[in-house]
Amino acid sequence: METETSGFALFDTAIGRCGVAWGPQGITAVQLPERRESATVARLRRYASDEAEPPAHIRAAIARMTALLTGDRDDLTDIEVDPTDIPDFDRRVYAIARAIPPGDTLTYGEVATRLGLPGSAQAVGQALGRNPYPIVIPCHRVLGANGKVGGFSAGDGAVTKLRMLGIEGAAPNGQPSLFD
């Protein structure tokens, strides 16, 4: 039954068991795999209290996220996310990150420059660290200066980021990842 206006669901991907939470205005969160499924669920419960059968548009988003994580070149830019409570600066950062195609990367400094705020790379990194929609808002495609991986808040941190970049064919500093 598709009457749930909000909820969360877990789904399997090439990088592990992810999750998605939704509300009436779109996706409210995407959760990358944590080391324990209970931690993934706990994070999703911040956005929706009940596990539920996803409505059709969320099932379609799950299928596309899953396909992206197997190497499909879908940019996911038309998947609706709920921007409620997202600060303006973060929204602007997410818009730039969302425009980075699969297989490409930018640095935190390049994102800051595109914002018209050169020198705010650290603030860009902090905004991306708060990104509630990884995969849909591809924060993994933003790197530190000189192609350094930079931080990543998923369960296995930079390893997950490198794995996602490797699936997309992006190689920081032109180097193949551990998974190539």
C-alpha cells in the first residue's frame, strides 16, 4: 500500500546496505552503509520514525541510486529532495555538488570559487559533511586540494568515498583506486 507520506527503507547496493527516508516534499535523507545495520537505521530514524514500504517515486529513486552504484551514468538531478531546514549556504553548495557529473570531481576550493566565495573551502567541506542526501547530492565527488580525498562521514569514511569514485570511474590525482 502506498499511503505512507513519510517513512524510511533500507536497500542493498554494491557498497552495502543503504537507506532512504522520505516525507511529503521528497527525500529527506539518504544513508550510506554504517558498519552495523542498526547504526544505519538509527540515523534514518532522525528523519522518519517508521520503516515503511516506499511509494513508487521513492522506489524509482532507490532503483536509480542502486544502478548508479553499479556504474550507471545517471546524475540523479531530477530526484526531488526536501530542503526544509537546510541553510541557504548549504543549499548553494549542494546545488554545485549536484551538478558534478558521475566520473568527474571538483575540489572544495573550486566549489567555493563557483559560489563566489573563494577562500571558503573549509565552510564548503563542513556543508558537505552535513549533507543529508549523499548519493543524490554527490558529496563524494568533491575532493581536497591536489586531489586529496578529504573527509567523508560514511561508515568507512574515505574508503567508501574512494569506492564510490572508483565505481564512477573518477580517479583522484589520476590514480586508480584500491578497487581498480
